[in-house]
Amino acid sequence: MKNLIVLLFLTIISFNVSAQGFDKSYSTLDLALAGNSNAFSPAVSYTQMFGLGKSKRFKIGYGIRLTSFFMNNVSARTAPAKFTSSTSSFSALFADDINSNIDTLQLSTAQNNALNVSINLQYALSKKLEIGFNIDATGYSFGASQTGTLISKKNKHKFTDGTNTSVANPNGLNLLLVSDSDLGSLNSEIYARYWVTEKIGIRAGVSFLFTEYTSDKKVQLTDGLNNRWRYKSLLPLIAVSYKL
């Protein structure tokens, strides 16, 4: 009888705990590794999440993330939306490419680091399982200089000095706008996270990364001069999260 009472008491406690709402807020430290056979992108981040509504299942938050990108033989194409699609607004998402303005800057290697503030959205399917999305909003990029070769076989463009080589550096300012209107290097993730313990979680998903370089020389296009070059990568990722 005593054992039955104890079991009943523990069952009631367990039910009450499971019936409680989700965390009102929490912060995490996170190490993510994204990559494939050609590219490697580690990222470390701090994130603060705040629950909304009565249940707190839905959370919104901010973070600080350092993303690095390593790759050989990078084909970075003309970046500014005003050249690639003749518009720098939301409509750039749906506009066709202007092929006569699009060239390639070929880099033998790329090593780019982006320190950005991120926007984070998340929904808890259960106490253990969450799905989420995050995207970099603004920050600064830095990394090693590279010598790039301009490839413009169809358009036959050259840099304004008549050559086809230029030194390129990671674009300094990063700013989230819309698609090709974005400036600099920005990382975004879609993921699912499973909390193995109260403190340790495992995330899996994909990373969509813009990596941008600025060349010292410019290319003369129909509508102006261009010296910005962007490489887009979609990489599978896995991460470990620690709840503070």
C-alpha cells in the first residue's frame, strides 16, 4: 500500500511537470559544422530566446554568430542586384538574370569570416524537439586577400585597366536586405533540435551562406562599375547546443 501511494505521488508530480508550459526564455552556446566534399563552414554562436503566448512554444530571439567559410576553386559571380536583375527591391527575388552583366571571379581559395548579429525564430513541437530558423542581420567580415581571375567568355569584359586579374578581399560590411540586394557575407539556417538532456541539444539541418568578396579593380558594365562578387552555398549542418 505504501509503495502504491509513493508511485501515485510520483505519477502526479510527473504529470504536473509535463503539463507545465515551456521555458519562458533561455540562452544557448552553439557549435555548428556545415560542409560537403568541397566546402567547410564552422560557426559558433550565442543565442537568447524569448517565449511568446501562454504556452511559450513559439520563441523569438537574437544572437551573435561567427561563421567561417573555407573552399578551394570558388566561382564567385557578379553580386549587386542592380546588375544581376536590374532591381534592388523585393522583386529581385523573382526577376530574371541579366546575363550580359554577369561575370565570374575565380578564386583559387576562399577563407572568409563573418561576425554578425542574427534573428532567430523557433517552435517547440514537444519538450524535447524544436524546429527553427535563423538569419544574420548585420555585422562585419574579414579574412585573407586572394588573387582572383575574371572569367567573362561570353561578355568579353575585363577590368578597367585592361587586365583580367585583381586582388580581392572579404566585403567589410554585412547587411540583410532582400536576396541579391544583400550586402556582404550572411549565414542562415533551417534546423531541428533534439534536447538529449536538459542542457545538451543536437541540431541538424541546412545552412544557406552568402560569401562576398570585393575586388580592388572594377569591371565596366552597361549600367555602371562592379567590384562585388558573391558565392552562394547550401550545406548540410550538424550542431551541438548547450543551454546556459
